[in-house]
Amino acid sequence: MDDPVKLQVRLPKDIHEWLAAFAIENDRSLNGQVVAILRRRMSEEKSTQKN
């Protein structure tokens, strides 16, 4: 990860629980899961903007 930035986010409990379970399923930390979701979405946005 290049030059990581610390970010605090307040999440509803149900979203936190879902993220934590999803992270476990994917053998990632909670932070790693959030980054993976955001990177995937970022990639989708970039490919949509090309069209």
C-alpha cells in the first residue's frame, strides 16, 4: 500500500458486522476487506467512465 492514510469511519452496527463476517470469509483483516471493496468499486467506476 503506497503512503497509507489513517481514516476513522463511523458505521452502523449491522454494516460493521457484515464487513467483519465478509473479511473472515475472505481471510482478510477488516481494513483489508474495506480496501478490497473500495478498490473493486474504483475499478468499476474507471471502466464505466471509459465508455
